[in-house]
Amino acid sequence: EFRRVLFRSTVAEILDRVLAGERLSDADALALMRSRDLVAVGAAADEIRNRKANPGEVTFIIDRNINYSNICSTDCNFCAFYRKPGDTREGYVLPKQVIFAKIEETIALGGTGALMQGGHNPDLAIEGYEDLFRSIKERYPAFHLHPLSPPEIMHISRRSHLDIPTVLSRL
């Protein structure tokens, strides 16, 4: 109980300092991320946002998720989306033209970017990702890509026998 009370006061102290104009330290940010006091953290974030922008105006972006493949070898318990390698009935890897069409649909609706994820497909090498992302950026230079989750990066690293910094720099 003492530790919980101490942790709460620490979060309150951090929020007081932030609201007074101090920048967060790494330790402060970690404490806020671990905090379960979402109302206080959210209220402080909203107050700071209101100081920096018009409080009556909230902006957003239009983007979309593009799942370039549903083939995955990981077999997570929580995922109902994936199909095992070799599933010829429901497994897929989208061709570039289909991905381009999805990007064009997004742009036509005012969209500016896409999250791209597709699991841990053992048949996709790093060169395929490089080619896909290069092709997208050549065709749609202003379109923002947010591709690949950290586990996908790790999978590409293992599959390609490259360390993670090399994979990230290549992608």
C-alpha cells in the first residue's frame, strides 16, 4: 500500500512539474506510462495541448491500415487474423497493384498515410520489403508510411540473418 501511495504522489509531482513548464525526463515519462491514473495524465496532456494550440480546435489525420499479408508463422493466441504458411485457401500476400489501389483510395478520401502490417511471413525477404516501400515512395512521395511492427522487424532480421540496425537502415 505504501508503495502505491508513493507512486501516486510521484505521478502527481511529475504532472505538477510538467504543468509548470518543465520537460519530462526519461524516468518521468516511464513513470507516467506505468501510471494507471489515466484521468490525471490525460487532463495534464489536454491542458498542455490547450496552451500550445487553439483549445476549440482538434486536428486529426486520415489514414488507413493496409495488411499486405495475413500469412504468419508466429501463431499468437490472440490473433484471429493470421493464416499459417501454406494456407492456399485464405492466406494471401497482396500484389503491389492492389496496395497501390488502396493507397489511391486513401488519397482520394483526403488520407495522408497508412499503417502497413502483415505478420511474420517466412516467404518474404527483406528485398521484397525494400522493393515495396521504394515503389510506394516513388509513386506517392508525399504519402506517409508507418510500416511494420517491432516483432515484424525482428522477424525480418532473423529471416535475413541481419542485425536489427542493418534491417532498419535498409528499410
